Amino acid sequence: ECDIELPRDGRLMALVAMDSLTREVRPLSGRISGGRIRWTPPQGAWKLLCFMCVKDGDPNVDYLDPDAVQLFVEDTHQRYYDRFPEAFGEVITETFCDEPTLYRAQGRIWTERFNERFEAAHGFSPEALYPALWYDIGPETASARNAMFSLRAEQYAAAYPKLVSEWSRSHGTLATGHQDNEERENPVGTSADLMKCFKYQDIPGIDKIG
């Protein structure tokens, strides 16, 4: 039997056991008691995996949380409008963002409310899917990654680009700007999905240097 104290920093997103030989994944969060996991593994090559959502030390807004983005807009864009309201729509005609990106935290930027939003969208907990973000969990690896990263792309698009664009239009301006690494064939780790995040911008942009 294993008796292990779980990490205290951050929010627990998933606790699972994975058999390294068969790739079977078993969720274990229901067995947590007093901040510890007590579990007797069956026969196999089992590995305990604990996924915590923590701050990585890079002080950026949570691009996946609309509440956090709303506070960001109030603390930045709204401050300009409060100081120069007569200039908006005349002198100030656009708002601009330069490379809001998801590649920080080694491309694993996450949000504490991810699980509840996943359950609302799909009707089941994503706990058993978390290992697929780092490991091969067998035939379901691709579909698990697609489900997780697709929802993250939707969250990002509906939070930062959408809310900034809505604020801009309501204050007489248009929203423009660009992501980073637009030339990447697979932008999952950089901007999630360029088409999704650009669909809310009035003037999608691209960085051209040279």
C-alpha cells in the first residue's frame, strides 16, 4: 500500500495512477483523505501522477479566465479611456495587443477552472485525460489531447481576444494586434488556435520583421 502526502501548492487538477505497461489510467482523487493518498495498486507497473495548477513565476494575466481578463481590461484599457475619453474614436482609433501567448509555463499554461468548464462542455471529468498531455496513454492519446487543447483554445479565444475586442468596440475603437509564431504549422503551444482567437478581432494582425 502507498501512503503519500500530496503537494500543497496550487490547485489539484488530477490524481491518477497509470500502468506503464498497459497504459491503463485510474483516477484516484476520490481516495484522497487529509491531504494524502492511500492506495494499494494491483499487479502491474503503476506510476502515481499528480497534476497541480500552480503559478509559474511569470506574472501575466490568466488568459483563459474571463474574470481575470475583465480585471486586466479595467486596469489598462479603461484607465486610458477614463483619462482621454474625448480622444477615443477620433485620435485613438484602435487598441493593439502584441503577442499575448500561451507558450509560457513551457506551453502548458492552464487555469484553475479548467475541469469544471470541461465537465460542462463534455459531461464528464477530464481527470483521466491529464496524463495524455505528457505521456502516451494508448489509442486514446490523440483524442484526449484534442479534447483538452481544443477546450483550452476556446477558453483563450473567449477570454482575452473576445473581451478586449468587445470593450474596444463599445468605446468607439477597433481591436487589432497579433499573436506570436504565426508561421508555426501547429500553434497549440503558442496561441492555441489562430483562427479561433482571430475570429473575435476586428483586424487580425501578423508580425512581419525584415
